[in-house]
Amino acid sequence: MAVSPGNLISHVNKRVGRLVGVDKSEVSLRVACKLADKLNIKFEPICDDLLNIDDDLRFDLIISSNSILPNSREEVAEMFKKLSVLLSSNGRLIAILPSFDTMLYLQELRRRENNLDGSEPILMDEEMLAYADDGYHLQCYHTEKSIQEKIALAGLMLKATPEKAYYPQSQEEIWD
Ligand SMILES: C[S@@+](CC[C@H](N)C(=O)[O-])C[C@H]1O[C@@H](n2cnc3c(N)ncnc32)[C@H](O)[C@@H]1O
């Protein structure tokens, strides 16, 4: 799910029978396909919004890395629900969900760096857990509580308590 730019392809390839990558960005998906070609890995791309994926498809494992970031909380719930529909019985979702408190910290850093006085356009909606890190487009983020709520609403069962993970510095350059 949201496979761009293909960072995980080589890691999961040897462990799965069929590797399918979904991303709504054609350009991003092209980068992932190029990488799979280069590594000689069989990879099936689907260029579409997750919400449009055929409900009849089933996956034993879905990996979503930093890709549940829509602009409304309703859509967060829809995305989790869709993922639950696409999982086979006993299927698993492994998700990295970008954390809202990181955005609070980022906002604070920006405020300090730019000497903002609070009269600037509001780029953060704390109730919606949304932040526009590009300055224009709000994206919805996650907290432990929101993850637990949405997972339950989608009919999924948490196998483990959500854990905070920090990316090592060297990984930053691979972000798109
Ligand atoms: C922040 S990037 C993360 C890229 C990569 N997974 C990673 O962890 O480095 C988000 C990706 O999710 C894709 N995406 C976001 N919402 C999506 C949706 N509803 N359906 C399909 N792809 C989506 C975007 O096109 C983009 O490639």
C-alpha cells in the first residue's frame, strides 16, 4: 500500500509469493517499478487510490508505510475499513502511522526558527489531528488513541500496542 518509492520491495520480496504495490501517484509507482526491474523482482503495480481497489482482492499481508494521511478524519476511517476488507481471514496489516505529536514539535520548531507570533494562517487543527507541513494542504495524523479507535471501528484487532519508532538520521534522505 502506497509503495512509493519502493523502499521495502527488496526487503519483502523473498518472503512473499506475490508482491503487489498500490500507489495513487503514477510517478511514484514508476520509481518503484524501475527499482523492481533493476533488482529483477516480480512486482505487480496498481496505480489507484486505495479506496478504489477491487473489494474482491485478498492479501495475507498489507504493509502501509506513512501512507494513511488523508485530509479528513472520515477518510482515515474509510482507509482502515478498506484495508480490513482487503485482508484475508488471519491476514495482517503492518502499519507505520505518522504521529501527530511529531507535527506539534515541528510546528514549535518552525515557530521558534521564524519568530512567528501566532497571527499567521492556521496550519494545524489539533482536534482533527491535522497539519499542513507544506503550508497549504492539511493531512490527518495519528495518536495512540486515534489508532485504537479507528482500528476497532474498521473491525480490525490490534495484536500489539502501537509503539513509537524513530527514523535514524540517515533514512531522511529517502523520503519523497
Ligand atoms: C509520505 S509518502 C510515503 C512513501 C513511502 N511509503 C515511505 O514510507 O517512504 C505517501 C505515499 O502514499 C501515497 N498515498 C497516499 N494516500 C493514498 C491513497 N489513498 N491511495 C493510494 N496511495 C496513497 C502517496 O501517493 C505517496 O506515494
